Amino acid sequence: MLLPDPRYLRELLTRYAELRIAQARGERACPEALADVAYTLCVATGTRRIDDALAAADRMLAAHKAGGAAGVAAAAVPAQPVAAGDTDDAVLAA
């Protein structure tokens, strides 16, 4: 599995947080932008759901800080098949 650069992961996490905050405040946020960054986080972390992608990104960043690339590879979560009815529309809509 190719591992994402920690700076890239941080950028994705920051953008996702900004869009979610704007959405929570009722600001006119672009739903396509949120779906796009959620999808990109899933691809970058090898996951299929945004909750899993956020957790995997956190683990990857912590492992990178603690032990470099070998730690990041150990923290990576292999992609799991999606069970019927177990999808995140915000991710799959992109």
C-alpha cells in the first residue's frame, strides 16, 4: 500500500474539519467539496467510510511522529469489503 505524505494527510484533515465546521454553523458550504475531501481521505487511508478514514489518518500521523515510515505502514488499515447496506453516502456519492 502506498502511504500518504503526513503533510498531505494534515491538509486533508484540515480541509475536512473546515467544511464540517462551516456546515455545522449553517454556512453555505459546498456539499460536493465535503464529499470530495471525504472520498480523498478514504482513498489516501485505504478505507471506505469517513469515520474509518479519520481514525486511520490519526493513527498514521501518530505512527509517523513516533517511528517513521515503518510505523506508518503498521498503522495502515487494510481495505475491508463493504457489506450490503454498510456504506457512507457522503463518501460514495463523490
